[in-house]
Amino acid sequence: MSLSDYKELLSTVIETPISEQPTLSTVIETPIPEPPAGYYKDSTYAIVSTVAYLIGVQKSVFENEHEPPRLAIYEKLDTDRTARIIRNLCRLRTAVERNFKRINTVMVAEYKGLSSIPEHVPVECISQLADDGILIKGNMKLSQHIIDFNRLISDRINNCRDLFPIWINWPYIKDIFIMPNGFSDEGIRAAASEYYAHKGWYPYQMYINWQPSDEGNILFNDKKFVSLLYNWHNDCFTDHSKVSDASALTKNNIYDFIEVSGKTVFVVDCENSDPYKLYATLKNLDSVYLQKISKIILYDDVNASTAWQMLESFTSIAIEYILIERLKLSKSLVDIKLTAGTCKEFYSNNVDSFVIVSSDSDYWGLISSIPDARFLVMLENEKTGPDIKNALFNSGIFYCFIDDFYSGNSNDIKIIALLREVRRFLEQSVRINVNDMMEAAYRATRIEMSIPEQKQFFNKYIKPMYLEIDDAGNLSIQLKGK
């Protein structure tokens, strides 16, 4: 679709707005209301694909392009020993739950073990578990097998925590895999009764721990699953940018803009933009088109996020970083420097197309003053007023919102930015030379030690020092020993 069709399309296409899920007073008795039409549009599939793999959904489901779970995620997780173990244990647990009577009859009548009943048990799971160092015991009651599966899953599910992004509530995910009271016959009977009564409601008929209800495919996409997951725990998930992506219409218009450009430059107002949202936007655009971007010019202010200085480490696009000092503490010079820089790129460097990344309406003057240049504007929805939107729309300039792009994959830059600032703070706040500390201690105590004695004391009591953080966040250095 060309950019010339954008204005006409906006006037004819009306999208149903996304409404927030209400917090439920009780998960069991209060039905979750149906979301409005379009609520699940443009969702991602990373979370549901990971959950589907771990609970044991068949590979054929991943191979079916019409089903939500993604084959690429299956193939990636299948190389991970911790994920494989949980998957195979869950597959065995579901198989026994689903065919308990038949398996038990064969085991009692024919004295067979689980590995000898391939018609009811996925015996390849047993061999794969053995290869991964998990041996399934024989010569026990079938119910004891379920208890053993539950114990193994309970002991190992935390190993899968890093398979999920840090923004999702891990205890909510973990709870799906833990059978209530699953180390007792009473618990497994209750779980089996629940499973048999509502087997069709379970995702792909695989056992999970939940209060079954007719929600359709709860693994339909990330937005649906995460919303339900939080509702089951009397919570409400609202950060939908982590489970959805910008529409195909938005991306195609960006691609069209870049495709017909002679030379394209991103111009970023760091003072009025979010580095993590821009990173997420770039990461979710096709690399073929991003290769045609000449460079990204960052006009940074001393009071803006320090993460802008790291962006070049997370993109292959050339970065020109310009830090602008303030002559007056109350006055930023970013807008005038950006305007002058953009004019220079247009008139001196033959740049014909600019992607302006800023939610500041002041740049409308820049855009309107260079009529021969082409512009695309990336804004933040909540920071943008109606006036600039109307001005862009009436001028036929395409704009989009960087907070519409999937942000669930921006954890890497956020974590590194936080760690960088933590290290900087520690370096400024905590400066201790332990050799000086020990010299001061010897002088104060009047203790004389030989060099070997000093080394032994140092290795035993000083080297194992550790940090301790109390509930109020206060950090102290603790010594091991007396």
C-alpha cells in the first residue's frame, strides 16, 4: 500500500480501541468478560509458544502454520536441556492422566512398566529423559508415577525461569506446572477428576494447573494468554506493548517510505523520546529495509536517559551521537541543534528523507520549512497532542507511535543500562582498599602477624566478604567468621 493511500485509509478504517481487562474479585465464580472485537489483533506468540512447548503440546501443532505456537521457538527450546526435561515430564504426566485406567489395567494384568506401553505412553519421553540424566523408576503404582512426575517438575521448573522475559510474573507461570497437593493420592485424584470433567477446555488437552473454564484456546496468542493468566491470580495485565506489535499497515507504510527514498536518516530528539521504545521499534522492523538507513543522528541532552549512549551497541545502523550541553540549566538547546542539523543534512549531504523521532510539536516548524524534503514522524501516543496529529494528517505526512511496537524484546538493553548505572553508582559511593583497611586494623589493635599469618587471616575472613541488603534497601558489607 502506498503512502498516498494513507489519508484516505485513515478516514475509512475504524479500529476498535483496546479496553483494559477488569480486576476480578474472584476467579472461579466471576466469568471473565469477552474482550471487544480487535482486542487480540497484532499480538505476539513468544509466550504461548514457550508455554506450549513446556506443557508438552505435540510438535505437529507447531508445524501447522495455522496454529499459534511457532515452530522456530519449538526448535530453539528443543536444544535446551532444562526445557526438554520439563516438556517430557509434562507429556508423561498428561499421558498417564489421560489414559490412567487403561495403563493401570495393563500394568496390573501384564506386569508391564511405562516404557513397555507405547500405545498409551510416549515412551520416547522416557528415553530422552534418561539421556538428560532423569531416570523414570519402575516397579511402582501408577499413582506413584504421577507423584514422582510432580516432584521432578516442582524441583526443576525454576530452571526454566530464564526462558521467559523478566516483565512477566514468574510465580504465575510457575503455578501452571504445579499440581495442587500433587505429592498425595488425594491431590492427584482431585486433579484427575478436574481434568476428565473439562478435558476439552485444557490447552490442546494437556494438563495444567488452572480453574478450567470455556475460554477457547487460551494459547491463542500472547495478549489473550497473559491477560487470562493475570486474571486467574486476581491481577490485571495492562502493558499491552509487551504482548503485541504494530500493525502490518504501519510497518508497510514505513517500508514504503524507505523504499522510495534516495537517502534516509533518522533524526532523534533524545529529550522527547524513549530509547527503549525506539530500540523495540528498530528491532521489530525488517532488517532488509533498515539496511537502507544511512544513519541515526541522536541529539542528546545532559538530562536525558543515559541509555542513548548505548544504542549503537544494539543496532547495525551507523550512529552519530551529539551531546548538547546547556548554557542555562533551565533551557535545552536540543530543538535548535536538531533543526540546524536536519537542514544541513538536506542542503549539504543530499539527504532527501527524514524519520523524525520526537513527541515535541516544535518540529512542525522544521517540517513545514523544508517542503522539498520527505518526512515520516515517530511519536509516543501519550505524549502527543491532537494538534500535531492533525497537522501531520492534513499535510499527508505519515506518522506512527513507537509505543505500538512490541517491547517485550527490549529487556537486554534495559538490563545493561541498569547494570551500567548501578556500577557507576557503586564506583562513586563505595571505594575501599582492603590493604589500607587491614593496615589500619593492625595499627588500631597493635597486633603483629607474620606474612603467612596475614595471608591466612585475609583468605579466611576478608576475602569471603559479602553484601547484605535489608528490607529497606540498605546495603552493608558483612564478614564471614567470628
